[in-house]
Amino acid sequence: MNRDRGFTLMEVMIALTILSMMMVAIVSSLRTFANTKATLEIKTARVDEIRMVSAFLRRSLEAAMPSGGGSNVPTFDVVDDQLTYFLGTSSGLTWVAPVVGGSGFGGVNFMRLSLDGEELVLRWQPYRRDMAPVDWSRMKSRTLIQDVEEYRVSYRPSYGGEWLEVWSDSSSSPVSVRMNIKAGGKYWPELVVRLD
């Protein structure tokens, strides 16, 4: 008597167990891959944000225009003893610079970068020769960085000098500015800008 032999119940159970273990491993690998991709996208977006904001601030601050100074409104009438119009505090900067930008932002602008709550905000107004003192709360604004935990601005009054965080009332402009920013639980690379 010759019978065709099939799988026993034990062999089927072992095969199903091995197959289910392989499926769990594959699904786990796919989930890990998806999580890695999402994390990588977040990190890439953060690096792009740091790069773009730092490049904009560097270009704009380096282009700060010479002026006769003044506490509220910059003037550009002084030829002798020109100063870069630049005011600073430990939590913000004000300067005048040409900006190549999109609609409503190109040209020479009077700008202020300050910490408002947990946001680093840039406010601007097109520069005009007959400007009245500026009410910054009414100016156009754009949030550059959100979730800011720390923002410090220091300056160097002369080449080779110490970095100072307490801004003096001196009419002379600093030779360089340094910004330290911590946002989203991470420190940004220190931004040091020379003011020509």
C-alpha cells in the first residue's frame, strides 16, 4: 500500500512560526527605515533653516551702510567721520542695509532683529531720507526662528579686543558682532560677522 505523504501538523506549525517571524522582522525593518527617513528629513530641514537664516543675516549685517548715526533715525549726510549705522543690545540689533529680496523687501531697508517671546523676528521698513522715528511694533515682520530658548548678541569694539555683551552708548560702531542662538533644544553654530 503506497500513500502520498503530506506535511504533518507539526511541520505546518513550524513553517508558519518561521514565516511569521520573518514577516515581523520585515515589518520592523520597514518601520525603522521610515522612522530614519522622517528623522533625516527633520535634520535636513533644520540644517537648511540654519544655513539660510545665517547666510541672510551675514550678508545683511556685512552690508550695513555708513551713516552719520543717530539714535532713532539713520542719516547719510555726514561725509567725514562716517559710521556704520548699527545699534545693538544684548537681545537685538538695528541696522540699515541694502537687501536683494522679493516683493516689498528689496532696496535699502532699516531693519531690526529682536527676540519676541520665543521667536527671533526681523522687522523692516524701506529707508527714506525724511524718516520719522520708527515705531517697530507697526512695521512689517517675519519670524526667522521659532522655539528660541537662548539668544545672545555680543560685539567687539576694536580689533583684538574682548567680546562684550553689555552694549555701550558709544557713537562708534563695533568692528564685529557675534550671535549665539539655541532653538529647539540645539545650539546653532556661532555666527560672527565683521562689520566693514
